[in-house]
Amino acid sequence: QAVVTQEPSLTVSPGGTVTLTCDFTAGAVTSDHSAYWFQQRPGQAPRTLIYDTKNKNSWTPARFSGSLLGGKAALTLSGALPEDEADYYCLLSYSGVRPWVFGGGTRLTVL
Amino acid sequence: EVQIWESGGDLIQPRGSLRLSCEVSGLTFSNYAMNWVRQGPRRGLEWVSSVTSWGDSKYYADSVAGRFTVSRDNSRNTVYLDMSMLTAEDTAMYYCVAGSFTSWGQGTLVTVSS
């Protein structure tokens, strides 16, 4: 079964830049995997930040961006704010009867 | 604005059955696939099931295949998740997610315990 891996935890300074990645054991992540990124603050439901690798929802702050980087999906936060401290999950699509798989999540600390 | 209401979560005994419901407004429901995602206590997100816009194709995670059944009623803008042979491993917040994982409900809590 395909496994998606993310950094378990990352720390960024206020105002700093950090890149979270999403890796796929079955091979390089491409645009065909329709990568999604979700933010989950403590005690809240997740919300979608990025869909189809790089597209933003209307509520996605401009400081977040999605891309492909070295065969992985990536979420870059530029100009971190304290409110960005949260868990971030990626989701990849792949073919077959089990079409979606989440990464294990990255706990981002702004400190 | 898309709004999603999940319901049906409960405390249920092992090997019991439960039906979750998810009602959606703010979009043309019959145009969108629907998904269920769960999150166990202090755990990450797990994709559970998806159903296409007219219910003709259904997909399940290995962990629930054969025990869970997803269905939808486009006349009621509602998607369902029928769960059976529940175990403690199924204890989780269950989220209904519309379309291409764009809009999330607040979740409904399922606790499997004797």
C-alpha cells in the first residue's frame, strides 16, 4: 500500500519561511497526484489551504503557496504568523480502488 | 457558502452498527463527489470512503472495506456512511468533506466501547 510521508514536526520563527513536504513511497509526486494541503488548528476541523498542487481557496492567506519540489509536493509558508501554528496534512490521489491517501501530518510550531 | 452538517455519532458497543449522515447546502449537491475522513484520538487524518456524484462508484480504505458502506440521496442533499462490526479502532471524529476535499464539516464523534 502506498504511503505518504511528511516531516513530523517543524519550527519556524515569526516572519520566517518554512517549506513542508509530502513524499510518496510509490514514486515522485506529480501534478497527476492532485496534491492537497489542509490546516488543522487545535480543537478545530481541518480546512483546505491548497488543492490540485498549487491552487488556493478564497480563504487561503497569500503567505501560503503550493508547488512540486524535487519529486515531492510542497507547502511553503512565507512570513509566518503565530496563528499559523497548527497541524498540516497533505493528501494525494493515486489510481486504483483506494484512490486517496493522507500523509501523517506535520506539526508546525511558530517560535 | 457551503455548509455541511454531520450527525449520527454515538457511543456504540463493539461489533455494533451505526449510520452517519451528512447534509450539505450551498452547492449543487448532485454535481459533487462526497468523502468521509476520520481522525482517531490524538491521531492524524485518515481517508475512509468516497462516492461519486451520482453514486455509481464507491471507494473504501482497506481498514473499513467490507464493513462500511457509503451511499447518497441527491434529492435530500445527503450522504450516508453505514458502519458495521465496529471495533475500538473505529473510534474517531468522522468528517464529511464535499467535492474535491474543498469544504469540511465540523465532524461527528463515534466512540466504540463496552
